[in-house]
Amino acid sequence: MHAKLPTAPAAAQPPAAATAAPCPPEAEDGAALPLDRLVNATLAKMSLGISPLALPAAYLDWAMHLALSPGKQAELGHKALRKMLRFALYANSGMGQDQSETCIKPLPQDRRFADPAWQKPPFNFIYQSFLLAQQWLHNATTGVRGVSKHHEQVVEFATRQIFDIFSPSNNLLTNPVALQRTINEGGMNLVRGFGNFVEDLQRNLAGKPPVGAEDFRVGETVAVTPGQVVFRNRLIEVIQYAPSTDTVQAEPVLLVPAWIMKYYILDLSARNSMVRHLVERGHTVFMISWKNPGYDDRELGFDDYRKLGVMAALDAVSAICPERKIHGVGYCLGGTLLSVAAAAMARDGDERLASLTLLAAQTDFSEAGELTLFIDENQVTFLEDMMWQQGYLDTKQMAGAFQLLRSNDLIWSQMMHDYIVGERSGMIDLMAWNADQTRMPYRMHSEYLRGLFLNNDFAEGRMQVDGRAVALTDIRVPVFAVGTEFDHVAPWHSVFKIVRLADTDVTFLLTSGGHNAGIVSEPGKNNRHYRLAHHPEHAPYVDPDRWLADTPAQSGSWWPAWFDWLAQHSSARVAPPEMGNAAAGYKALEPAPGSYVRQP
């Protein structure tokens, strides 16, 4: 028997949209501040939100310390001579012959030179010299004593991005694959590529999605799992999905996606919908669908997202499934928000959660990966001034930073394929979803960047909820945390920190793939593997690299392992609940996927 749990109050009417003055009151920050902010906001629109001061400051720090490091300079000179000698020996031994032994091997994730055509002269010499120079630049921009860690990371990243522009894979005359295609087709590939470029330019100027995205329509080809919207306020809709089994697990599942994305990454096509697979496994599934905020939502803060989002959704689920605990599942930023909510609930004695699943979600931001290159005091202030003027952070102002993190895959390789080879990259549901982004309110995004990324308040016990601090150590429900091997947004070493921070039973799973494709990893998908290990409460801590070495890889999708874990932490099979609970104020409002997900 379950202890009686709090049920949700009757659903209130959505409050009127908050309105805010175009500028904060001058008396708050000083009379000159609005003018300063206006200047920064104007610059930000031209620089896509990247501060023009951050990069020069980093390079100045690096250059001055390198100038005062004659030992480092001598080391770099020695490395340059060694690389030139190595390349000379390689070129002399392999002139005119296919190369079985290369001078330098690309990094495992670098697929630019994988085609066998790159191993034939002169292209083998071209790309090998490029990789040697790239390696030398990495040595030159790292390991300079006295340079701040953040500035070192910025300089190394920016230098790599600039050097990658001149990669032989990005030039028709030095790319054997593109060159052979051009010869074979008599240049017609370039004609098609120019047409593709013009079409993409027109779509971008018109604010249209990429070619092929129109084939993936919300409610028709994606986000098609049957269900009903059973609650709506000014920030979220709650979708309850229709059962497909005669009995269901007693404990329902609440999915909390990130507000930076449309929810349907977890309900894509029928084959790879996490929602559909959960329903077919006999779970009652609820989903938060976030509103796409506009100017009137500028004053919604991080705690508003907790109250109007996670807590309002928990109230709805509790009313529809009374006296049942809930499996909370958070993805990316949604997992961070759910963790904060769960910590506050544990502190206040709210025991409605049965378990907590975190999908590529960080709770400690001290090592948050390359995304932190775009987040320091200078950059956050710049973003705040841009959002202050328009009330939100726009999708295009976020997309550039995420693309730079994987520029070889998301920018240069795609440009070569579409504009030089002249073939369109096929659109898939995940790519179409990725182009359907959302905005973030001014106050919430500022609080999130400062409180979590800059100050790491949650992990270090400084985050306040309802006037009191919250901590992960208060959470006592079992935790299932998932990291992905090639995650540029939430690096798995950072996600792994939940093992050390949470004073409870933690199961950690590391899957192949990246931030999105690693999570959307349905059964039957080829070339997938994962590692899974259980860390009991009070067990000795194991660092992530030791954990990786000690945990064997298993082939296949990680979803079945998680489904089994959910079933193990559920109590019994019961009859499916009704759709909504009109008597408690949660009547069915409209069929899934609802209205908020369709907002442009």
C-alpha cells in the first residue's frame, strides 16, 4: 500500500501575460546603464551574441605570457623542427606510393580524411602536413604558464576553428573526393551546389526551416503518439498519453524536456519515440510541453520554470493518478530543473517522487565542457544586454554557438557536401526537430547562466528555493543517470558528478553517440553500445576514468536496460487511469501534441 500523497488543486486559469517596461528602471542601476546596454545590444545583433571583447582578452593573456616564456618558445621551435623532419622522412619514403603507415593519425572523431583517396599522393602529403600543423598549434596554444584556464581554452578553441577553415577537406582543389566528382561530372556538381547555396540563402533570409524539414510536421509525421492535453498554464501544457496495454505500472512517468527545445525529441517518429516505447511497456506517461516565450514573458525566472513547470505538472499527475508516486525523468536542462525541484521537495518532505532519471543532465557545472567557452562574465553581460532589449534569447542567437562546437560536422562537411559535391544531405526527423528551436526569457536565462554556469550555486549549496538553500544530498529516491560519449553540451564526465553529489543509490549509464542521438537510441539501431554500473548508497567513490576502465561495454540500445530499471522500481500493475480528471480541474483540453509545440 502507498502512503496517501498530496493531490493537485483544481487547475487555475492561466494568469495574464506579464508586461514589462522596455528598459529596467534607471534608478536601479544608474542613469548611464540603459545607454551602455543599448550599445552592447546593438553590437550583439551584429556578432550573433558573441562578445567582441572576450576573444581579444583571451589572446592578449596568452600572447603576453608566451612572450615571457623563452622555454616554451624553445620547446615549440624544437617541436616544429621535429615535425618537419618527420614529414620529410615520410614524404621521401612514400613518394608516389600508397601509404600504409601515416605520419600522423587523425583523432578518432575526425572523419574528414577517412576516404581512401586521401592516401594517394599528393593528397596524403597535403592532409598530413595539415594535421602536423594543427597538432603544433594545439601545443602552442596550451601549456603556457600563467594563462588562465578559461583563456587557454578560448584561445585553443578559436585557433582550431580558424585553422579548420583552411583544412584541405574544405577546398575543391585539395579535396580528392570533391575534385574527382567535379571531373567525372564535368562541373555539373558545382552548378547544383550553387543552386543549393542560393536556395539555402533565400530560406535563411526568409526565416524558413532547412530543405526537407517541411516533410516532418508536428502531429502528422512526428509527435504522433495519441494523448490529450490535460493541463495548461502560461508556461506549459501537460500531455497525458493514451495507454496501449490492459494494465500499467502503478507509478506514472513524467517527462521534463529542456525548455530550449520542443518536447517532441522524446516523441519523434513511431520507430524512435521514447514515449511510444514507454507506453508499450505499460507505463502511464505524461509530458511537459513548454511555451515558446516572447517579449511579454521576459520576467519569467528560473524559479517560475520550477513552479509553473515542474511543480504544476507534478500536481496534475498527482490529481490524475492519486496516491501514486511518480517517476521523474528530465532531459538536458529539464533534468537540471527537475533535480532542483526534487531537492526542494526532499527538503520540504514532499515524497511524491518514486525515482529520478537524468538524461544528459548536469547538476555540477564546474566542468561543463566547451559550451563554457561562450560563458564568462564578459559574455554573460553581453548576452544580458542583448536579451534586455528584445526580452528573450532568440533561436538564431543560440544556434551559432552550438554549431561551432561541432563545426567540422555541422558546418564545413555539410557545406562541402551540399555546395561542392552538389548533393543534398538527407533530412531526418532528428535534424528537422533540431531546426525547430525555442526562445528563452531574459530573466530565466540570465539567472540560469549566472547561478549555475558561472557560480555553480546548486552543486555548492548556495541555490535558494523559497528562501532556503537546496542540495542534492537531500534526495533519497534512486537515481538513474545517463551520459553520452561525445556530448559537447553536457560532457559525460560532468554528468557523472551526480554519483559523488547525490547521497543516494545511483545507477550510471554511458551510451554511445552525442547529446541528442545518444539519447534517441531506440532498440534495433545499428552500431550502438553502452556501459552500465550500479553505485549503491554509501559505496566508495570511483572516479569517471576508473569507472570507464572497469565497466564493460554492452552492444545495443540502452533503452531496454532503463525500462527494466523502471519496472524494478515500480510496485505493481494496475488498471490504466482515466484521461485527465475533470472533477479535480484537469479535463482533456485538446488532442496531443497540443498548441504550445506549434508556436513559431
